[in-house]
Amino acid sequence: MAINDQEKGADLFDSPPKSSPYADFDAMTTNEVLINDAVHGQIRLPPVCIAVIDTLEFQRLRALKQCGICNLVYPTANHSRFEHSLGVCHLAREFMQHCGADITKEKKLCVMLAGLCHDLGHGPFSHLWERFLTRSNKKWKHEENSVKMFRALVKNNNLQPIFRENGLKEEHEEFICNLILGRPPQDETELFLYEIIANERNGIDVDKFEYIMRDSQQFGVKMNLEVPRIINHIGVVEKEGKKYIGFRDKISDCLFEIFETRAKLHKNCYQHRTCKAVEMMLLDALCAADKHFRISWIEPVVGDPHGEIRSCKMSECHQNTNAFLKADDTIFCALLNSTSPELLKARRILESMLKRDIYALVFDLELETDANDDDLRRRLEDALTVYYGEKHGCEFHSCFKSLSIEIKGGEKPDVLFFEKNKPNEPFKKRMSSFMGESGRHRELLIFCTLGKKSLGLETLNNMREFAKYIYKNI
């Protein structure tokens, strides 16, 4: 994706022909930049967005793969959070253009900037980094870190002048942070603005639209999700004195397809058993390296043009924005190419990943979605460890493969619909699911920390039969 042109005098919300229902949609700025995108075609961005893009904080996203380590299983899934963020910014503009609400120029820019910056706080290897920090006993959320990185981006690059030129004051910067988090103030009535980028109410937002469109294309998986049709049938509805995003009733099936498409991507791609195995390996490598691998950066010092060189463990880099700038997916190659004896274990794990000697799956079981299966997996791990661990010098790790059409908190999406002739009377519709009435699916997977190549097929088959035997006799 490359910036290829600058169009003088163009409007951000380009005025359609007078025959269009959006002919009066106001212009916002001039001197847009056109970007060619493989998913959305041409994306048009105003100078204030380009100023944000041309910073080290944003350019770091080029070195963060959108789907973490999945490219070792799906070779074309190499797209980054950089192009995803541009796509979210573009879809946010499209969303506002079609929602039919009266939105000020400043708020439109804020929503676009929130879409652009919503992933600034992601760590290396996508959501795996959060699991790594959890295992290191650190509490951390990438959404809150995105706000922290956005504030640093504005300050470090002196973007206040261009923000002010576009009418964005300090309160607008705070507004952008709340949009990234999807957390409106208690007295806010225009809640629909907070549902465009990060919709905490029902999970239907342009972030989800964008990554489903882009990920399915890069994975090579055909999806029938009709995002342009959905965006063409949105509106703003009022309920109990507050405004929310609503959708035409006739696209309910198309809308519910979002959640099923997301669940199918998890089932077939994100949580593919081989993806689970390589993620587990990378997590073990990061944990093994954390005490010995340092992230270095230059901390600015007043009066010293050279600054001060500092370093920290990987699990501590989120505590300093300058350190976090240096944390990206290149850590993989840095560990792989290291020569330190202390990093030998991490290096061998990564080498095994690349040689496709991946942790071997020895047991899998579909579970009741509401059951507590921690005791089951512990007993299986313990039995396998006692019988095979010392003999083969291996360990056994487990994880759950969880699919759901639900949103955060385990609730069904709260979606508001309206009829063509009754746009001000929102109502709800029941959602069905290909996963059954519950809309959930759960599996237990247990892996051996040696791969098929190291174990041999006969030993691996024996492990699998033993695991089945233990399960039947628990």
C-alpha cells in the first residue's frame, strides 16, 4: 500500500452529484491524499491524518502482523496493522457519510483519527502479547495502551498546531481517546459516535468490518459478508433520550452474518489447531527469553542531543512509550539470530517452528460450553507427563479453542433495527447461529512440546491412545 498522489482542492467528504441524497454532505478539508488499497480501492485521507501516519508511533504498525504468527500456517496472511488501520479510518468515513446524522466537521475528523489510531497500542504478535504479559503476571490491555501511545504521538511529534488548524482542541483529543476505548461519558447522548470504531454495546463496528474483509482475503477464505450493503442501510435511532446506531430490518440476516463470519474465521483460521500449536511455541520462546533479552531505546535528556541509552525486559516495555516503540514482530528474528547461550532454549523453539517440527497434538475433545473443565485438563496433562515426560524429555500444554457469536461479557449482541417507514421506532430481532442455540463452541486441545518429527509417528500415536484411555477412565 503506497501513497501515490495528492489531489489539490479535493474534499474529504467529497460532494456527490446534486442528484445524490448526500449532495449536501458538507466538505471538511482540502489537499487530500489518495492511497490505493487492495481491499477498499482508493482511500482518501486529509492532511491531519497524513500527519499522524508520518510518525514513528504509527509507522511501527508496519512491523506488526495483523494475525500474529498465523502466517506460518497461512503463508499469505502477512498483512499488517498499518493497512488495517488505514482501512478502519476509511470505513469510519463511509459509515458517517451514510448514517444520516448531523455531525460537525471536528467530530468527523475525531472519529477518523480514532479509527486510524485504535491499534497503536498493540504489542508484537497480535493478541499473543497479552497472553505473554499475563503469564509474566502483568495486567495490560492494548486498548488502554493505544490511548497512551496516541497521547505520546501527538506530544512527541508536535501535532497540536495541525490539530488546531483543523479545529481540534484539547477536548477533541480526549474525545478521540474515548472513541478508541468505546467509552462515552455518562451524560453523553450521541452514543452512536462511540459505536463506530469500538462498539461495546453489540460489537458491530468498522474495526470488525475491516479485519473480517482483509483477513478473509489474506487467508484465502471466501466470505459472503456484504459490508457495503450494511453501511448503505444504517441510521441513527433514538431510545430513551439517547442516540444509537440502527440498521434497516431487511438486512438483519446480512448483519448477523458478521458474527457467524467472525466465528468461522476463528474456527478455520485464527484458532486452527496448527495456529494454536505455533502460538504456544512462540509463547514458550518469549517466556524463556524474557529474563535475558533486552529491549533498548534512547531516552531523551534535556541538554543532551544524544540522549541516554536504556533497556528493559520484553515484559516491561509497555511501561515506557519509547521502549514500546521498539517492540514489534522483529523480536522473532532478533531471538532467532541471537548467539547468547542464555537464549538457546528460545532459539531452538523458534528453529523448530521454522522447520515445521511443531508441537504435536495428542488429544482434542469437544466440550460442553458451560462446563468447568480445568480439572479434566490438569489430570490429563499430569498423566501424560508422568508416563511420557521424563522418558522423552517433553512437557504437555493445553489450551481451549473457543468460538462464539457473543460479544464481550458473554452477552448476545444488542442490535437495534428500524423499518423504512418508521425510522424513529427501534426494535430488536432474535439472532440464530450455525453453532446451535447457544451460539458457542468449545474444544480442549493438549499438545506435546515435541513435534511429530522429533517424536516419531509410532510414539505420537501411542501418546494419543494413552490420552484417550485416561479420559475414558477419569
